[in-house]
Amino acid sequence: MLEKLKQIESAARAEIEKAGDENALETVRLAYLGRKGKLPLLLRGMKDLSDEEKRAVGPAGNKLRQDLESLVAAKSREFLSRKYQDLARREKIDVTEPGIPPEYGELHIITQTRYEIEEIFKSMGYEITSTPEVDSEYYCFTSLNFPADHPARSDWDTFKLENGMIPRVHTSTAQNRVMKTRKPPIRAINPGRCFRNERTDARHEHTFYQVEGFYVDEGVSIANLAATMSEVLYQVFKKKIEHRLRPGYFPFVEPGFELDIKCQICGGKGCPVCKYTSWVELWPCGMIHPNVLKEAGVDPEKYSGFAFGLGLDRLVMMRYKINDIRLFHRGDLRFLKQF
Amino acid sequence: MKISLNWIRDYIKADIDPVDLARQMTMHIVEVEDVITTGIPPSVVIGEIIESKSHPNSDQLQVAQVKISADKILQIVYGGVAVKAGDKVPVATAGTCLPAVNLTVGERSLRGVASQGMICAQDELGIGKDHSRVMVLEKGEVGQRVAEALSIPGDTVLEIENKSIPHRPDLMGHVGMAREIGAIMGTPAVIPAPAPLDDAKLPDLKVSVPAQDAVPRYDAVMLEVNVGSSPDWLRARLASLGIPAINNVVDITNYVMFDSGEPLHAFDADKIKLPITVRLAQAGEKITTIDSKERELKATHLVIADTDRPIAIAGIMGGKASEVTSETKRVVLEAAVFYGPGVWKTSREIGLTTDASIRFSKKALDPNIVDYALPKAVEMLKELAGAKIISNRYSHYPRPVQHWTVDLDFNRARKFIGAEIVDEEIRKILRNLGLEVGEGSAITIPTYRTDLTGPEDLYEEIARTYGYDRIPKKLPVGELRPATENVELHWERVAREALTTAGQSEVYTYSFNDRKTIEQLGLPLQDHLKVMNALSPENEYMRASLIPNLLGVVRLNEANFNKFGIFELGHVYYEGEDKKTIEERMLCGMLIMPGEDLFKHAKGDFEYLAMRLGIPRKSLKYRPLETGNATFHPGQAALVEAFGEAIGYVGRIHPQVLRSLGIKNEVGFFDINFEKLSVAATVIKGFVHISEYPSVARDLTLTMDEKVSNEDVEWAMQEAGGDLIKQLDLIDIYRDVAKVGEGKKAMTYRIIYQSHAKTLTDAEVEKVHSRVIEAAGRVAKG
């Protein structure tokens, strides 16, 4: 029996060695190691042997099978590596040729920035609210302490619809609605589209975007407002931005402020965008006027609050150095696909 | 608005650095937009004409030899009236910058003759309007600076952004601005009170004020005057604000307005017929104003009238006919306070904004300002125009305004501001602002501070004077309560992200439509809300659909891209029942893909969106379009239903619409009511178990009539196959008259059977498949 194993071994080794390709190798493998191959057939005959012979032949047979299998595997690897050995030459390309881009779409740059702003405020516990774009005179003006004959109520700066409604001039329309339906502490931002009746040019647009925000609680101070604005600027620009609060006037805040930042276009050296002042007016803010709180059912004796009207368009223009505000609504994919 | 620093220095005796002041004012009061140095530049000197001849190549020009110093003679070409040898003229030497005409003088050649400087006219030096001739100076030496010879000092002018101080009429004059500047510098302004009007027994000036509500105060007095020109210092003051000098009387009324903030007017008393009436105009009444324009008035416009006609539009401009001229002997000097919003409205309606109207249009002007402005003007008229009062002072002031008090809680002020400002500093700040502060909490407010009515107004005064930049920043402290999620906005985000993943780009379009596009699209005009005061026809209607503007975007982009997808998630507006304004969010997408099946791509994008929103595919149905829709392709568009409710449309835009809008490509679209779509959306989708047992695929081809809908066939198969159908796809549609017949289609479906419980035997698959074939066949037969 051992003698027969030796014969199989030498014949198999010779044939494996001789095999010229993967198919020939497989034929050899099947002939010796397959279910009906020479080695399994021989080993199946072991059942007729004595125990002593079995102990000698068994291990020898198993070892032979392993040796042959690894020999076949080594030969097979050799074929595979030979198959691809001149791949570098056969399939050589110019790696500087362009890639094929996927079909991709982009969110509008104002949406992207708005989402970023939303995340910043969410992380500070602000709720995000949404209110109508076409609203009543009450929410646009009356609830915000605009006197009955304030010029803004007239139809020169404000679009007026035939049915008396107003495409909102600011997102501050949310203040009364949101405060009325909640109890302090109230932290909310209200992003959205606003309208102003003016002719358009590179710097003026009748349609623009604001993120109204407000915080109402006991003891809210100007110091709180200043710190929150600083924090938001840092989060938006991802770096310390030199900024300042200076007096501004709006009927629904007292005191009112303009938040200015160092011009990001020229770095404060002076340019047409900052009108050579090195500062750019970014957005207005202020302490909510007690009449506004009262009108919304919040006791101004007990609570105070701050509010701001972050201008998204201006922010995006500053961040990406965009010089024509009308690009936002033109729908030109050559512009939109850049972001 | 311009503020002259020389003027401010009349009231504040302290060193003022213009640039530092501008910064301080911006931080504490109001933004200073520009700091301008005015006056005649030092490089403009007196020259003596040695010789002046006609220009060889021009009839209008002269060539002069001008001596500007003992040893320097310049050749200068000049225009206008010729001057003669010996005349002294202002010469701007090369390099001089003349701000009045925004010109830098250089050495150059004019029509072939070299010119080494410029001989100036009044307007070029900014000291008058005359441009017709060069100035001939009466005094001064050759080489002397013209500014010095004419005693016209230079000034620094601050340009103020006065739109941001509508609540501060007191800041619309130098007196009020000086008070503020004094307060921030800690050197209170000193404003000398003018001498009160003499109380002599003189004839009454006849005035009546029927328009009581619109006129809180009306004072007037008649004077004899000698009209002449104003002294140089007064002309220079006005010039630095950009106001031309006219004559002493008019210049004084202007001066007092820029000083006090109270507009004054002088009428030629011999050109009006007393009594004066302050009344509303009659509709259609006309007046020619000083600017020589005839203006037609409405019945809401307030006028000053004599017995015959209006002589001024109240608070805006006087009439040409009663203008003060060099012939004027007697004037009626008026100082009044008119109702601001009325003046503002009139000014907008007649299209005339003046320095006076701007001041009245601010929040309520303090009527007591008249008691400063009128005596001040009279004092100056006496001094500079030899004036004599010849009537009693008329005064209409039915409800005199008294000062008032505001109670200030110092601790609350500190808490509100968030800074530890000690009591003494608070008192000092308020005192410097002109407020009366005693030991207690009552603060007395002078009447010119009409804006200070409550404690929060005082918090502002304290904080801004103290300095906003000195308040230490401190983030708010509160409960760490997470914000309530806004579900509406959540679905917007999911939808936007889904569509961009599907390759579509988000666009924004205006909320407005123009009439023409609405009509071209066949949309009903009466469904659109109309804008009353649109500045251009493009903004005449509020959009009731996103489609018109998105088609505009398609047209723009097809010039640059041959394949693209866009979408907008925006609001539309229309009038609902009871004239109620309805506002809804719509989601509209458009596709251009030449050579592709646009219907299938648009529908596919929508189905992907629905999947991302967790809307089960089985809850969506597509109905053929009802007839009569002019916007969509009649054969390739569908009404979409979710859970049995119509939510929008998907398919192709009607080619006729596209051609009429000049769009070359065919366009696929979906237009979905986002309010309804998000109602159908689900927050947490169920998990579908993945079977580990083998699946079996069977194909089935059925020939059916064109009018049989695929959806019905699929539904029948789904129902018959039940849970064992793992997937069902339409893999081929074959149309061939010869092989399948006229009006017929051969539909091939691939059905994949799989069980979650076991390996299906051939017999089991056969059993269910034959049920499916039978059900499908029934539907296919119609």
C-alpha cells in the first residue's frame, strides 16, 4: 500500500509539474485528488487493511493529500501571477485624464447656510419656528410697536396686496405669534423669506432672507445679547471676527443696535464693499421693547429679552465674496453648482 | 446730513479731533459715514493778470499770463468772461484738488496752448454758484492764500447716516448734536439763549389755524428788513453744508434750521394778502414752489395760504410768488411745528423732499423748539439785515408741552445692561445729556427729548453713553432644555437632501409672477393675489404655482447645460374661501434629459423622494390627467394620490407651453403639495426582514389593450401572490402592430417568489404563479 502511495506521489508530482495552464492543472487535480481521483480511491481501500497497517498508511496518505493540494495551489498562484504579469503595460492609462463625475445636485447656498445657522442655535437650545410669508398688518407692524402712522406701514417700502395682506418685510412677524403660544424661557429662531418693495441692482433685492431670533427670560441683559452675537459670529466664520455693537433704531427694540464686523472682503483695509470704513453692517439686534412683550402677553416687569434679525444674504455674500445679490434668485446652475 | 465741526465748536470749548470724534459718534450716537475737509485749499493763491489775450484756436477761451509771486508767472487758459490786466484772481496751482467740483488741477495743453494751472470761478472754490466768470478779488496780495484773504476758514464736515435716528428730531441740528457730543466727551455743550422778542405794543399779525390737528404750533412775526448778501462767515458755514448762499434773510432762516433743527420760512409780506390761514388744500389747488415747479395738491395736503391762494406747502417748501428777493422790504417770518406723518405723506405724494420736510417727518418735533429758533432768527436778522419787528408775535400753541419725569430704578438698569455702572456715573451720564437728575429716582426729561418716555429709554441712554463696547459679554444662563423639533422643517430637509442625492439642484425663484407668463401657461389669472404697488410688471401677482418661474430657470440653463434637474421647495399664495389668504408649500422639480423617457425619470425621482419620506409605495396612485389641462402633456402626465388624496402632478410639461416660452427642450416635472406630502410621511419606517431562503424568478408576458393600466395589472398580481411575491417589476413593453396587434401592448413582468419561512418547492411556486397568471390575465382582458 505504501508502495502504491509512492507511485501515485511521483506520477502526480510529474503531472502537476507538466501542467501548462489552469485547465490542465484542474484535470490533474481531479485525476488525483477529485472524488473519484487515484488517491481517494486508494485510501478507500484502507478499510481492508490490518490495524497496524492502517496506522502506517493513514498518516502517510493524509500527508500526501496535503502535499499535493499545496503543490496544486502553488502552481495555480503561479498561473495567476503570470496572467497579470504585464498588466502595467497592457492596461496602462494616462492617470491625468479627467474622472467621470456622479450626477449630483446641490442645496442652494442660502439653504446650506441657513441649515448651518439652525444647527448653531439648536445647539444652544433654540427652537426653530416657521411663520407665513404673507402676513397681516398686525403681525408685520402693530404687534411690533410700529406707531399707526409709521412710514414703514405705507406702501412705499412695503408690498401691499389687494386684499390688505403684506408680503412680510421682516421675520420679526414671528415674535408675537411665538411668544403668545409659549412661556418663558423662550428661545427661538424663525428663518424665512422677506420682501421689500424696491428696485433691484447688484446690491438691492426685493426678496431676501432673514433669521429672526429671540430669547426671553428673567434678567436677560445687553451683556447676554453681546455674548450670544459673538458666539454666533465665531461659529459662522469658524474664527474670531472683530465686531462691534453700535446704536441703531427699530421701533420693536429698545435699545437697538447694529452689529458690524470687520470687512471680510478687504480685511479692514478699506474697499468699496465697506465704503472704506473697514466695517460692514451685518445685522440689527436689540433688547425687545416692553410694548412688544406686553402685546404678546409677556410681563415686561418680570421678563426681558433680546432679538436679532440675521441677514442671510449679506452673510453669504460676505463669506463667499459674492458681489451681486441678484444671483441668488436667478437659478443659474453655473452659480449654484459652485457651492 | 452734514455736521460742521466749526459750528459744534461754537458750543463745546474743547479740543476735538475729527477722526476720533467720528469714531466716538458712530459708537455712541449715530454712524458717521464720511469725514470731509472743506474750504478753499491752501494751494489756491492770488494771482495778478499781467496780460490776457484771446485763445488762437477758440472763441470761448482766453490765455492769460498770471503773476503768482515776485518771480513766478504762469500761463493759464481760462473760459468765460475775459479779465483785464491788473485784475486779481484766485489761481489753483497744479496738483490742487478742488473738492467742490471734484477736480484735480494739472498742467496740460488746451486746444494747443499750454496751461499751468486754473483760474477759478466761485463754484469751483465752493463758495458760490457762479460759473459764468472767473472771480475777481477785491482784496489781498499776490501770492496770498485766497482762504486767508477772504477770511474763509477751512472746516471739517461729518456726514451722518440720519436714516437711523428717526426718533431723534433733536439731532437734526447742530445744537442737539453738540449736546450729544458734549455728553460723550464729558464736556457738556453750552448753548446761549437768544434774546427774547421785545414785548412792544405793535399791530397784531392776522393768522388763523383751522387745521388744528395737523399744527401743534404756529408762530409768526412781521419784520422790516434790508435784503443784501450775507457776511463771509455765514456764507462759509452754509457752504460747508453744501447750501448755497441766497441773501441774508433766506440764509438766516437756513442757518437757524441747521442750528436748531427747526425749519423756518420767510414770506415777502408785500406779496401776500393777510390774513394767513393754515388749512388743508382744496383738491386740485395749485402752487408754484420756489423751485419753479407747479404742483397740484390733494385735499389731504396742508398749506399756508393768504386770502387768495396757497403761499407754501406746510413743512416742505414755500411758494415762488412770495419768495424773498432783493426787492423785499418786509417779511413774515414763520416758525411752526407740523404733524410729521402728514408732512411725510405729502412730501412723498408730490415727490418733493427738502431739508425742512426731512426734519418734520421725524418723530414729533418738540414745539418748544420754536422758542429758541424764532428769537434766534430775529436776533440774527437784526444784526445782519437791519431788521425791525413791526407786528406782535402771533402764536398758536393750544397744548403747550411741559417737561415730564421718568422713574429710574438704578439696580434694574444695571441688571438690564449687565454692567456694574455705579450710581454716580449713571447720574453724571444723564446730567451731561441735559436731563435733570436729583438725589432720588425721578429723572426730569427736557421737552426736546421726545423719545425718552420709559425706563428702558433711559437704560439705552446710560448704556450707549457708557459705551456698548465696555459692557462685559456674558452668555445667558438657563435650563438645559432641548428644543422641540419642528416636524415641518424636518421633512423639508429630508426632501431637499433626497432630491439633491437624486441629482437635482435646488434653486430659488421669486414669489412673484407677471401677467404674461401666467396667461402663456394657461393658469387662471383670477386665482392670483394681486400686488397693489408693484414697481415692475414682473412683481404684479403673487405666484400661485412654482411652475412659471421654474420654467424660466429651465430656459436660462438650457443654454449652458444639455442635461440637468432643478427643484424648488417654496411657498405659493392664493385666495381661499371668505377672501382668506392661503399659503402653502409646494415642491416642484424639472428635468431635462434629451433622448430619455422624461415621464419615467420624473416619476422615478418622485418615487425616490416618497421612499425617503417613508411613504409606502402602495399608498401612491397615479391617475391619467383630466381633460382641459393646458399646462401638462395631455398623454404623459398624471395626477398623484397618496392615501387616496390628490397631492400633485407628475409627468411632462405641454410642448406647446414650452415652445411659447421659447424653451427648446422637452421638460419632465413633478409638482407636489408639500403640506399634503408631509402628512403622508412617516418618521420611523418599519424594517423589512431579509429572507435567507432561495428565491425563484418567473417571467410573464401578457398582451393587452393600450387602455389597460399597468398599475391595475400589478395590483391584481400583488393581490393574488400575496406575501410570497418578493418583487414585481415591469421589465419590457413591446408594441408592434404586426405581432401584437393594433392598440395593443405586450407587457413582460418579472416576478420573484420567496418565502420567509422555508425553501419553496417547485409545486408551491407553480401553485402561486398560476394564481398570479390567472388574476393578471383577467385584468389584461379588460
